[in-house]
Amino acid sequence: MSDFWGLSDGDSVKATTSFELEGGSIEPIPDGTQVLASIDEARWDDKEGAEFISLRWTVLKPETYKNRKVFQKLWVMGNNPNQNDPTKAKAQGDKAKRMLGAIDGNCDGKLMAGGGKPSDTDLQVSLIAKPMIVKLAVWEMTGAMGDKMSGNWVQAVSPKENGVAEAPKPQAPKPDSAASDEIPF
């Protein structure tokens, strides 16, 4: 008999339908923040039979966000199954190819020099561990259970020489001069 479901305290996992990890979720990096990041995973993947390039970025700087991960799907084939309009899907594919071209340009341009569809090995050899500046945006959506979810997506890339910049902090509204003269008691 396997002890796979045994816990370190000697107890066993009980069959339930709910579980929540303690500690909550990590807030996304603020919209518009530019970070120094490099790709640590690059490969072809698929969703519902539609191919896309999957990239995983690791933030290197600023220290505040160091080692955070950002996932990117590049629908370079223009076949995103979440896009119902074929014209928009093709346009999304063109944008994804331009993004891949810019990423490749910051990584010495080996993918485009090859000319054809890159293999997993081509993606890994050409893109992994090449730092560049990545501008992040925030996505938000409501999950199937009505819960709010958010995360980061890669909005832009540029050469590492451009440096990092955290998003500006929102400023507190200036008090109305008439209201500030009143004492609230």
C-alpha cells in the first residue's frame, strides 16, 4: 500500500472539496514599471491544439521585484483560441511576431537569422539568460468562482542600456483650499 497521501505529522489527507493556502496572493508589479529581466524558459506550447510560444521571465532589477516571474504567451501563429474574430487573431499573431523579433533583437538576432520557424532548442539557445528591459502592464479578470485575479503581462521590451524605472507612485489629491480652512469638530 502506498503512503503517498500520508502527511509529515503522521496524519493522512482527508477528502475535501476546498483548500486555501495561507499567506494570500502576491500583488502584481505596478502598471508601467520597467524592470531588468531575462528569459529563463522558452518553448512551444499549445492550447486546444493551437500553438504558441511560452516564455517565462525572471526579474533581475530593481531589488524590490528581484526573482519575480512573469509569464508571456506569444500567439505568433495568429491562432489564439480565445480570439473569435479571425482578422483580430491574425493581427494578434503579427504583433506577437514583432514582439518576438524585438526580444530576439535584444538577444543578438539569432532566431530571425535562421529564417524559419524556430524549434524549442532554437528558442532556448537564442533567448535564455539575455537581460533586457521589460515594461510590465497589469491584467485583471474575474475567475469562474467570481474571484478577482490579476497579474503582469509584457507590454514592451528594449535594450538593457535603457535602465529600469518603477512606475510613478499615485499622488494624494490636493486638499480643496476652502475645505482645508474648516476644522472638522
